[in-house]
Amino acid sequence: MSRPLCNHYAALLSSTAAAGGRDGARVSGAVHCLVLRTLPHPPPTYLLNHLLAAYARSGRLPLARRLFDAMPDPNLFTRNALLSALARARLLPDMERLFACMPERDAVSYNALIAGFSGAGAPARAAGAYQALLREEAVVDGARVKPSRITMSGMVMAASALGDRALGRQVHCQILRLGFGAYAFTGSPLVDMYAKMGLIGDAKRVFDEMEGKNVVMYNTMITGLLRCKMVAEARGVFEAMADRDSITWTTMVTGLTQNGLQSEALDVFRRMRAEGVGIDQYTFGSILTACGALAASEEGKQIHAYTIRTLYDDNIFVGSALVDMYSKCRNIRLAEAVFRRMTCKNIISWTAMIVGYGQNGCGEEAVRVFSEMQRDGIKPDDFTLGSVISSCANLASLEEGAQFHCMALVSGLRPYITVSNALVTLYGKCGSIEDAHRLFDEMPFHDQVSWTALVSGYAQFGKAKETMDLFEKMLLKGVKPDGVTFIGVLSACSRSGLVEKGRSYFHSMQKDHGIVPLDDHYTCMIDLYSRSGRLKEAEEFIRQMPRCPDAIGWATLLSACRLRGDMEIGKWAAENLLKTDPQNPASYVLLCSMHASKGEWSEVAQLRRGMRDRQVKKEPGCSWIKYKNKVHIFSADDQSHPFSGTIYEKLQWLNSKMVEEGYKPDVSSVLHDVADAEKVHMLSNHSEKLAIAFGLIFVPEDMPIRVVKNLRVCVDCHNATKFISKITGRDILVRDAVRFHKFSNGICSCGDFW
């Protein structure tokens, strides 16, 4: 009676072990109770082995260990079952102790040990276990212990994780010697290993020599080819497949996206849908990434609708990808709507929203969402913290940025290069270039972003010598610059009037570094010639460009024409700016300024009528200063501040002191046909002067005054701020739309060249 019952229980436990999970644990416990009640004690070892395996597979490892300890006659199968369970649970010390105590071992024992080490991220120890297997002299059931297909597959993965080409080739040789070369079970990991090591020729050879290739092998080969940027070859393998599964299609979509072929990825996705292939979260994630890179908002919305129809819209992976896609398509409100509807969020979801706000110029919202994330108990990783610090840098918010710096130190994330780079950028953009350089020097490793952040920081201050010295040092260290690095170098040359040096760097960028100039590089060159008064050369440069400048490029030339009084080139620049961006007020404002300086008020009136007719609005100038975590914003002639009376009293006192020191108002930037006395009055109440007066009243004397302005500082305010810094003995940092100005003891860091 007991033998058939034992077999029945064993069959039940086998199916339970295969199922696993909570149901498996419940059934295992129920069968265990039946065994104790209905069978003589002790039950047969083979039945207890089935019970132990069922407990282990269903996650009840403590019960499995207790059962093992109580077994009177454990055998090799018993020990292997527990060893495998300990390996899956990544309990390496317990796994090693059990392995060491085993009176006999077979290939399954070594497979469990190798899998345990590999799964716990210790591939070198997995390789050591394999070497021990090769030295093993034990004989099990009359045969010497030999590696199995599972052993060799695990070792291929370990060699791949180590990136050890020599070990990988040795394992491959042993696979061939043991006769496993024809098995897809070992062939697919070999193809993957060689591709990850950059040995795509070896991967292709293994693939071509394999008979009876299955879909897994094809998928692995396609992944390897795409990883090595061999798109045409990957496409050839894909088209040659007789049968494709959803992983095949997803691999192509993902690989094309990662290789910058987002339009082709969309085409493959369309084919995938047309053939009725099931789409999972990974497919949606990849195709939404492609839409984001293309800024293909309409296609992204269609895919969003499809996720709703297929009930994937509540998937955390898909939701995060949707937030990222809408952010990159400059539709931050839709990104926010998707984010708010997500019922479950992880660190990736929160980071996608924070990065999205930062990319769309919504730095304050990024900081707010970061705080909300913390209240939800989600701990930031290095990428999240680096992203919110970058938002503070874009806001020029040193106070909040410094708080996040402290968080990075307390959390242990400060050494991560993502965080360190963001901090260097923060201090550089907030005008604390010395702190930025100190943080840079403390970093153990510098990548391209680190160097570019510091180069750009010095460039914003117009420190051309320091910028170029850093750039040359970067090249000597073997770090390859990118287009952003050259924008920093070219802008430093521009702001210091180093035309020949800037021209040399521009040619070197293309010839020596293979970087194709973008609109920003061309604008830097236009600025380089224009600032130095070489307007004819700027015109010639533009005429030789492969494409027309963007609106910023034309506005840069027009601004220089206003400063130099060159009406001919100025009108040419204004006409082209109007064609490029009809709603850009810069063409009207700068032409008004040029006509006003010549007293041509009828022309000024005509231009203003044109602005009204076309409903073009000039962005009003404003300046702001942060004090005690509150932002104080000022506009010209602003009377709305609670301390307005005190601020204007301070300004009157400053004006009288400046006049005593020899200050003379520069009324050339006033575009109104009024008396000079009225012009002087209008200049005296500019927004940055109000913000500086507020800072002198409230900011402690041992701290610099930091002001941000949304437009370029006018000539008069620049001159006045020099006098104020000398009279008060205070350091004043003004970040305008173009650069930083550090005023100290009557001198500006820009050398009056901006």
C-alpha cells in the first residue's frame, strides 16, 4: 500500500515543484502533512527528496533546510537539491559549506556551484569552481565526473561576464572537445559571448557552423550584430529567418533605435503589427524611445493609444517610457498627465519625470517632483540625483544645489561620476568656478562630460586662457572632445576677441576630430567675427556656410551691427531673421535701437507699428535674486516689492555715490524719443539695479550677491554695477542670457567685452 501512495505523493510534489510560488508552497505543506499522517516513519528518501525540491522551488528554503537536517539518509540527489536552492537564493557561504561537506559530487553539484557564483556577480569564482571540476578525480556510478552541456553554458556566460577572451576561447575549445559544439544550448551563449567581446567574426563563424539553428540562436546573432553596429548584416539575418517570434521583432526595433535609425525602427514596428505578432512591454519601451528621439509626437500618441487598447498603459515600464517620450517631444504636460495616472511608480518613473522637466526648462518642477519622490519613500540613485542637480544648475539656484550636494555626501552618491559631473556643472553655471574646479580636481576619474563641464564653466566667465589650457590638457589626457566641448572653446575665444585662435579651433574640430558643425558652432563663429567688429568677415562666413544660420545666428550678427552702427549689414541680418523666425522680436528691437541711436524716430515708430500689426511681443526684461529660499523678481520701475521704498532709497544713495566717483549714464540703449533727463531716470530703475539694491540690503556682507537676468545686460547697467562693486566693496555676480559677469572692486571678469 505504502509504495503506490509514495509514488502518488512524489508525482504531486513534482508538479508542485514545477509550479512553484505561493500555491506550490501551500500544496507542498499539505502533502507533507499527509506524508507524516499516512506513511510509516521515516518516509523513503526518494519521497523526501521530492518534498525538499518542492519546498525549495516554492521559496520555502527554511523548511527545505529543516527537512534536510532531519533526513536520516540523505543521498547525492538530496544534497544537490539543497545546493541548487542555496545557489538560487545567492547564499554563497551556506552553499560553499554544503559543497565542501559533500562526500561525493557529480556534474550537477558543480553546475549549482558555478550558477550560484555567476548569479551573485562573482564570475571569477565560477571559473575557479570549473577549474576544480576539471581537477576532480571522483568517480560517480563508475564514471569520472565530467562537465555537462549545462556546465559549459554556464562557463561561457562567466567568461562573457569577465570579458576574458582567453578564457572564452579555452571554454569554446573544451565545448568542441566534449562534443557539445552542435548543441544550440551552448551555441547561443558562445555567439553572445563573442559579440559582447567585440569578436563578431568569431560569433558569426559559430553561428554559421551550427546546424539546426533555432529562433534563440538567430535572435542572439541579430543582437550581437546590432551591438557591433553591423546593421546591414543584422537585417540580412532577420530577413533570412523562416520563423520569427516577438523577441526577434523587438530585438530589431531596439537595435535600430540604439543605432540611431529610429525611422527604420518605426517601419519594423509597423510590419510587426501587420503580421499580428504579440507586442510586450519591451517592444513598447523601445518604439517609444524611437519616437522620443525623432520627436515624433503624433506616432507616439498613436502608440500610446495602442498601449491603452492592449492594457499596457498601466505597466510601470511602459508608463515610464511614455513619460520619457512626451518629454522629448516637448509635450511636458502630457508627460505629467501620464505620470500622475501611473498607479505604481519606481525610481525609473520618477527619474523620467525629473529629467523631462529639466529638458523642458522646468527646473523648479523638477526640484518639486524630487521632493515628492522622497516623501514617497523612494531613495534617489546617482542618475536621479545628478538630474535634479542639473536642474538647479539651469536655474542658477546655488542654495538648493548646495543642499543636494550635501545629500550626495550623506547618501554616499558623491563619488559617482554622474553626480560629480552635475556638481561641477552646477558650480560653474552659478558662477563659483573655483568650487567647480576644486570638485573637478577631487574626482578620481574624468570622462568627456567632466572636462566639458569645466571648460564650459570657464568659457561662460570669458576666461579664454584657462578654457584653452583646460582643453589642451583634455586632449593630452586622450579624452576625445565632442561638439559641446567645442561650443565652450569657441565661445571663450569669441568673448575674448581671439579671432584667429577661434578660427583655428573651428577648422581643427572638423579636420582633426571629425565633428560636423551644428547651428550652435556656426553661431559661435558669427559671434567671434561680430564681437571683434569684423562684420564683413562675418557676412562672408555666413555666405560660405552650407546652410543659412538659425534665428540666434542672425540675431547675433544684428546685435553686433547695432553696437557698431553698421546699418547696411544690420538690415540684411534683420531681413533674414524675419524670414527665419517672423515672430522673433529681436529683429525689430535691434533695428529700433540702431535707428534710435541715429535719431531716426520715424523709422522707430514704423518698426513698432510693424510689431503691433504682426502681434510680435518683446519679452519683458526681469531680474531675480534668491534670498532665504525665496525668489525675489524685479522688472524695470517695479514698485510691487514689499520693501520697495527701502530699495529705491538704496538706489538713490548709490546713484549719488556713483556720480561722485565719475559715473555717467549711457542713454544709447533707451529707445524712446524723450529728453535725456527722462532717459537717465528710465535707466536708473532697470531690473538688475533693483535686484542688486535688494541684495545689498539683505544678503550678508561676507556673501556675494547673485543676480540672474533673462536678457543681456545693457551697457549702462554693466558700467553702473562696476561702480557699485567698488563703492560697496561687494562681489556681485550677474548671470545674463549670454554669460557670467563677476564684478569685484570696479572690474568685471568679462573685461568689458560681452
